[in-house]
Amino acid sequence: MPDVRGHTRKYWQYEYDVAVRYMVPLLERWGVRVKGASVIDVGCGEGGGLCAFYDRGARSFGFDIDRHRVEAAESLKEGRDIRFANGNIYEESFPFFGNQYDLVVLHDVFEHLEEKEKMMARLKGFVGPGGRVLITFPPYFSAFGAHQQHLSAPLARLPFFHLIPFTLSRVLPRLAGEDPSVVQEVRKLGRLRMGMRAFERIAVASGMKVERKRSYLISLNHIRFGLRPIVAGPIAEIPLLGEALCTGVVYLLSPR
């Protein structure tokens, strides 16, 4: 049985709070039915978000590549009838392959995926008749778009550190005491550079329609730091400026 005290339980609570306080109400305002809907969370983490959807009446499924996080999710679901699985969406027979759902959720996952057009096509295969895909991520050119907040060095955690020339290729690998896996992920995000415009091009090219979009100057994720989300409004659509100022974005997609 995994240890679900401390950080793990707090992270589960953060996932739950983001979903129950913001993501589910936003979907309902957008006319997306949650009660009675089938929902799959791709990259479900500790499962807090899925528990929130379940508590609002959804039939919930989820999988994650990290076995320890899936084990924590099983422990923390506390009797909820949610199916979790350990698996990799890059593999041909990933969990729940062949099933279709009313809602496919990726909460801050898509920016990490390689082969994004191929992955979008796989996500499209999950969508049942009338179904949608909900994707959130921090735009790469925003203050913490490379997730450098997970690094240890104070200098490396500065806003926009990842956009300074040569920092990811030359400076970051030389920083002592950093977790190699975190360094690798920050550098990968620097290579993938998932901005809003790039995402929209990928979605359209993959046969998806952007039904709704909401951008935030202070993203939903910042509630874990005691901050309240602030919607960006029209400023998000100003080229370059919107990409830099918006720390989070939520997209609702449907197959065309």
C-alpha cells in the first residue's frame, strides 16, 4: 500500500479542488453535461480530478504512466467506483483502448507529449458521439511555461528563465544538485514549445474544432499557492503578448 500522507495527499486535494471548484463548473457553463457522463482522465496523476468528476455524477476512468501515482490514486479514491490503470498512451494497447467517452480530460498533460498530432488523433479516438476533449496547459512562452518552478536553484525558478538564450542548453545542465529527471523534462518542454497558437494549429490539423477557450492571467493551478484565478479576456488574443501574459489556458475541443 503506498504512503499517501503529506505531499501526495496535498497534491490529490489540489487536483480535486481545481476540478470541483473550476473545471466542472466551467464545463457546465459551457453546456457540457457532467452528471451521468463517462469521463476518462489521460495522465490522471493521484486521481483527485477524477474523484471530483465522480462526485458530480460522472462515470470515471483514468490512467497514468507513473505506477506509484496510480497506486496512490487507488488508495485515495476511498470507495468511489473509479477505474484506474497504469499505462502509456504511446503504446499500441494503452489502457481502455477501443472505448469511447463523453469527455476526455488532459489536465496539464498535453504540453509534455511528443508526436502531438499523433497523440491528438489517439485522443480523438476516445471521443464518443457528441463527446468533447478538455485540455489545459501553461503556454510555453508564459512566465513558467517550462515548469522551471520544479527546479531547486533560485535563479532557475525565476519567471521567464527558460526564454533567456542558451539557459536550457548550456546553463541548466551545469546547475549542481538538480534532479536529472526534472532537468530533462524542463529541457524537453523547451524543445516542444507548446504555445496557444501552436496548439490551435495542431487541433485543426488533426480534425478537431476549438469550441471554447478560456485563458488566465493567473491560472487555475495557482490556487495551490493561495491565489485566485484571473481570466485574461481579449488580451489573450493579442499576438505574442497573450502568449507571454497568460499562465494557463483551457480548451474544449470536438471532432469535426
